[in-house]
Amino acid sequence: MTLRSIVRAVSLRQAKAALMAAAVTIGAANAANAAGDPARGATLYQGCGDCHSIDANDVGPMHKGVVGRLAGTAAGYSYSPALKASKIVWTEQNLDKWLSGPDTMVPGTKMFYEVPDAKDRADIIAFLKQNAK
């Protein structure tokens, strides 16, 4: 083995180790962001209160039991035909998509408000998971 081949082998191992460490760090950061902060979500949810509440229908449907619920099925709320026909289940992933662009996800829906920041969406969803049971 030549000195050049030894240097290449060491450099490749170091590069692989650095890439693996970076992947672990990025993965941990994404997992932390995806989990969301329900306390911060409670504060952000106050902005949703113009149309929604946890326990009662208003301009928008109540959020009690929203996580895991089939879209368009909260008792006593008059949904758009588009949302009633959507067959969406409100998983964390679907809520994230919904909050980033409701009319993009379900054209013809009544909801127009968007939450552009991914961290804000994650925090609101964490709040809903914890408090809208």
C-alpha cells in the first residue's frame, strides 16, 4: 500500500464519519422540530380563536377530537362539500399540509387561513394533540 492510498483511505473514513455525524445531528433537529411545543402552540392557537375553539363549533368546526378524526365529520358543523368529500383523516402530517395551504389541499374548502412557518404548525398540532382529546 502506498502513502497516497493510505491517505485516501483515511480521508474517506473521516468523510464518512463526518457525514454520519451530520446526518444524526440533522435527524435529531428535525425530530425535535416535528414534535412541536404544545405550550407555544397554545399561544399560537389563540389566533385560531377567531373562528375555532376546542369545545364548540363557531365560524369553523370545533377541534375537540380533531387528531385522528375524518375530515368533515364534527357533529353540528356545516362543512363545505369539498371537505366532506375529501376522505382525509386528520393525522399530524395531514394537519401540517392543511395548515400550510388549506385551499391547495382541498380546493373549495371554507378555510382560507394559512400558517406558513413549519415550526408554528408543529407547535399548533402538538397543542391540538395534547388538548383536543
